[in-house]
Amino acid sequence: MIKILSQQVCPKCDQLFQYLKFGLQNKYADKIEIIKKEDNLTEFMALVSEYEIMATPAIIVNGKVLKDCTPLNVAKFLSENV
């Protein structure tokens, strides 16, 4: 499972979701769980605390975290960890 931490007003989150949809052609869509701060504050804060996340978006896969979600980093991280 790919967990993505996100929040409502987050241009970088929007860019990530566009890249996942168009750049990666929804390759991982069935494996993604979006944890939005406004919708699930308890789980969001638990993951922020556990993985020392300071900004969104962040991607968590099998205990590994990607905090710099640029397209090249996302493609490499997902191909290596999913």
C-alpha cells in the first residue's frame, strides 16, 4: 500500500496527483491511499509524528518515506519500493 499524506491547500500535492495520473498513467492508482489532513487528522498526525514529516506531500511505502516528491524522485521511489 502506498500512503500519501496531503492537505487541502497544497500546490505540491496537486502537482503530485497530476504526475501520478498523467505522468505515470495511474500505474499505482489501485495501491494508493490518500490520507488528507482535513479528512483524517488522527491518522495524519500519527504518521507525521512517526516519520518526522514536516511538509506535504509525503509518500510512505513499507516504512520508507519520500519527502521530496518531485517527478523524478517519485518515479524512482515507487519503482524501487512498490
